[in-house]
Amino acid sequence: MTRSETLSVELIPVNQINVLNPRLRDKRVFQDIVDSISSVGLKKPITVSHCQDVSNGARYNLVCGQGRLEAYLALEQSEIPAIVLNISEEDCLIRSLVENLARRQHRPLELLQDIGVLKKRGYTDTKIAQKTGLSYAYVHGIAQLLEKGEERLLTAVGSRQMPISVAIEIAAADDDGVQQALTDAYEKGLLRGKKLIAAKRLVEQRRRRGKAQRWKWLDDRPRRVSSETLVRAYRQEADRQRLMVKKAEITQNRLLFVIEALRKLLNDENFVTLLRAESLGTMPRPLADLIASRERR
């Protein structure tokens, strides 16, 4: 708090509070807040600042406490205790962003969103790291991905499906380099099991559909579906279908080759004797049926 600020706690009308940085909340968590306030009351006042522009009917901007404010609205309360600050709307928004970033429990994508907002407002990576308590390397990496429009990679980083170091390597690499980055990540133990499968799927989607996922917080402009967009989507889907057919044909040819090879080998008594010696005298029923059908032709 600066010297120019004055602090007081007041009862203010809930319908005169403007939320500058709104958040979507988990329904169960929100209901817990409502139940707590309904049972024991408000434990901590919300924080607001005086609104400089009152043209929209709001006298205050919310700095901190959206969940508590919405709980009061759900409980049909007309007033709420609030700490009232005298700060600018710019400082109010920044404090709200920093407060969201500094929470111990936050939605990962909200974290990326707030870093993006701070970057748009001219804050350096170093300044954002200092304000939020995040490491400079993490903030700088997120900023790099944001600048390149790597929305798919940002989603993977935000949901903790991919380390940011791997995402940065993929963003800077060509097709061959992407595969090498995945291989290196596997060897280092950064991507294993389900995470590796998810990363490969994401890389393929990024290659076919592009980097973007049309996040509203990155671009709020309305998008119209044009004829070019429809044609492009049709061609992409047609290419995907052709690729699936080609893969199916290759798989079928390989299966036929294996069946024919096994059929000939099983007619060799020496090979059958070897299988028995190795306790391999049986095979899966579907494979045996396919071999038998080839024998009948």
C-alpha cells in the first residue's frame, strides 16, 4: 500500500461493484463459499477501489474477492463489507491480476491468461516474475509461446501435460526437430506414458490444424465463418480421411503378409516341431481362423 492510499472498511451495495477481471469458478467450490458465508458469515472483507468512471452505474471496482461477492449475490444480500482503496483503475486491475497469480490454488489456464494480460499492458518478464513470485524462466517461456501464438502448447503447459522447456523446444523446431524434442524429453523422463501419448497427439493436431485454438482471452474479436474457412475445413477433413484409408490399407496388407507367411510356415513340419519344443503350440483364435480361411481358398 502506498502513502497516497487510504484504507477503510465500509458496507457497500453489491450492485454498485464492477468486476474488472472476471473469473469462471468451479460450482462445487463456489457452493462451499456460499454455505460458509451462510453459516458463519463473511470472514474477510472483499477489497474494492473507488470507480473513476461511474457512467455504467458502478461506484467501485473489485480488486479481490469475486467469489465472496458472488456468494453475497446468491444469498440475495444487498450490502457487503469491503476494504475501500483510493487507487487508479489501472492499479486496481494489476492488483487483481497479481492476486490471482499469487494464489496457491489457481486454474492453470488462468495463470497463463493473467501473464498474457500483464504482457499486453507493457510489463517486462522480470517485472511480472517479481510481482507474482513465479520464476523468470517460467514467465519468459510463457511470454515466448504467447508471442508465437502457440495456444495448443500453452494449453498443454497450463494443464501440466507438458513441461514448458519441452514446449519451447517444439515451438522453435521444424517437423524433424519436433520429433527429436519428443525423443529427448522421453529419454530425460520429462514425458512418459500417457503424457508422451498426449504430447504426440498434440503435435499431430498442431501440424494439421495449426497453433491456434481461438482462445477468447487472446482475441475477443468476433469471427465469422467464411466460405474459405469452410473449404479449408472440408479439405483438412478430406485429407484426414484419405490418410486413415491409406493407413488401413497398409495395415491390411501387412496383416495379409503375416497370415500368408504363417500359413506356409505351419505347413513345414520342422517349423511346427520347433514351435512345440518352445511350448508355442497355440495361437490366438482370430489369427488361427484367418489362416484357416486362407487354407480353404
